[in-house]
Amino acid sequence: MEKAILGLDIGGTGIKGGILIKGHLEDIRSIPTPADQDKEHILETIALFIESYMQYDFAGIGIGIPGLVDVNEGIVLGLANIPAFQHVELRKFLTERFAKPIFINNDANCFALGVHKFGVGKGFKNLVGITLGTGVGGGIVINGHLYSGVTSAAGEWCSAPYLDKNYEFYCSGKFFHNFYHQRPKTMAKSALAGDPVAIKAFDEYGHHLGELIKHILYALAPEAIVLGGSIRKSYPLFKDSLYKTLSTFLYPTVLENLQILLSELDETAIHGAVALVEVEPEVVNS
């Protein structure tokens, strides 16, 4: 029988888990992340959470984290919003505890791998996943394999300079907070109700996101770009301005062969984490 795989999504506020059994993700659970505790307490919390799944006799564990990872050594170099979790030998700790294969990567990389393996990215050999939420994350699949880069930092367009700041400032929820002092979800409701200010905000947002995608196209020219994160749900509000900006891209044949898709997976991060266990030996790290 096919063995189960455990996937974990470790974030600054919560730790979420799920079991992949025969291609289906089941038994989704979550616990708060003890972000204000010391490293040892956080490690023990993760271990106890994994122990709660031991009845499944899973074959391996895949873990996505919002930070940089030494993928080869399984060392978490830094984890967003958890000050104590810096340069943590997470793979070593969990391997000694559970004697199972452990695979760790950046959560945006996991998103790209998850949509490629289980979601709308199936069938594309080359794709980019972009998560649009509190921040902007990016992951790259090349020739069917995840490209992580050095310390899993490939696809970090969020920090690339853009206008007077960077792409994250203009392409994440920060755009709506910084310029309109509202949450994206609130502004989306206003835009759908016909509020001209909110409509204008999403037009501007679509333009900025279009510039980010142009930046990606010049570097990678993928077959598909898959959008994830909470802001993707407002795609109809910024689709037109996004494509208007993309129309200025200098290579029309690239645009003609590009599909922009929305992730339909509810637990993309966990899907991507379990996919690490299946494909990790073929991951391109540099």
C-alpha cells in the first residue's frame, strides 16, 4: 500500500499540518506558533505536533517555512516573525526524533511546487507561482523541477527595487494599507459596490502587479504564472489593468504563450510541503 506523507506549514502565527494519502490531503490540523518562546520550546512544539500524526506511519515529512533555508542541510536560516528561530538545524533535530526523511524549503517555493504537482499548474513544465497577501512570495519550476537557488532564495522578487521602494510595497496588501489605509478585503467589497476610490485602487494595483510580471517574463518567460494568496480572490478587480500593463511587454510571442492562472487549492502550502518529499532528490539547488 502507498504510504502517507506528512506536510507542515510553519508560520509566524500558526503551524498547520496535513496527511497526503493516495493523492488526497486529509486530516488538516493547526496549532498556534509559540513565536515568543525560545528555540527549544518551538522545536518541542513542532515535534509534539508531528507526534499527533504518528498513527499514519507516514513515509516522510515535508516542511515549508516563511524564510530562507539551507535545503541541502535542512537548516532554517531565519523564520519571519519568530526571533528565536535563526540558524536552526531543524532536519537534524527531527530526523533524530523520528528517524524519517525530512525535507524543508521556503513556503513560496512550496506553493509553486504544490500548484505544479496538485493544482492548476499540472501539465506545465515551466511556471512561476506568486503569492499575494501580507507580502509577496515567489517560486520557480523549471523543466518540471523546483528551482530553489542558494538558500532557497530564488524567486524573491519582493525585495527587488521598484519605483521608490520594492515590489512587495506595491504588489502586496501593503499597497492598500500604505496608500488607502484599508485592508484589501475591505477595499474589494467597496469596489464591488461601485466605490470609485476602491476601483481606482485596484486599477493601480493591477498596474504594479503587471510590472512585476513583466520583470519575471524578461528573466524566465514561463508557460504559466499561478497567483495565490488572499488578494488573488479579487483578481476580476485588477485583471484589466494587469493585462493593459502586460501589453507593453516587448516580446508578444512570450505573452501569446503565457497563461495567468489562479490557484484553486485550499491548502497549497501543505500540498507543496508533501510534494517536497516526492520530488526532493530532483530539486535543482543552484
